Amino acid sequence: MKSIETKQEYLDYVDKKSPNSPILKNCFNAFWVGGLICSIGQIIFDFCKYQGLGDTESSTIVSIILIGIAAILTGLNIFNKIGKFAGAGSLVPITGFANSIVSPAIEYKSEGYVMGVGGKMFTVAGPVLVFGISASVIVGIIATFFF
């Protein structure tokens, strides 16, 4: 095998060995799967409204049901297959958040419920929560003083 001496030779080597990703197909799959998940949520919301519930209660029920479905599918190793197929289309809705909590919990279950499940459950979702909450507090403070 020929040694790689320059950065450009390395980049050329990587380009030659790396498979091309089907960007258009991946975007299409992410679009329709994400849209399907959101449509399911809308159907649940409309059903709750039809049953006489208010917007707040209906939204809460939609979130709970979608999180539950995603957690169950993650436990059955189905959500990971959907994620490989749909990419960000399955991760952007609330179902991706549920998956990011359940996956580490399953993975570290063998280490025990306290140090394994409890300690590792938020390894993926924890930073998202910290920065999301921090950003919302900062935006809230700015909005309070300027708007």
C-alpha cells in the first residue's frame, strides 16, 4: 500500500474509499417519515378534541402517547431500524427524545438500576435539556427587559 504524504493525497484517498450517500433519497425518507409521525400526532390530537378535551389536554395526551410508542418501539429494537431508514425524520419529533432516553437505559441495564439505568439514562438527552432550558431562560430574561 502506498503511503500518504500530503493532506490532499489523504483527502483524495478518503473520497475514493468513502461510499457516496444518496442525499436526495435520505431527505425524502426523513421528510415522509417525520411527516407520518406528525400526522399520527395530529390524528390523536383531533380525536381528543372530538372527545371534548381542550387544546392543552389534547396536546399533553399526544405527547404522552407518542413518547410511549417511541419507548416501546425502542425497547423492541424497531425504532433504531426506523431511525436508520429515516434519519432525522424520526429524531426531530418528540419520538427522538424518547428514544434518546430509553436507548441508554436499555444499554446500561446490566450495570444495575441505580448506577446503570439511573446514571446513564440522560447521557444523550441531558445536554439537550441543559442547553435548551438555559437558552429558554436567557431568551425569557431578554424578552422581559426588551419587549
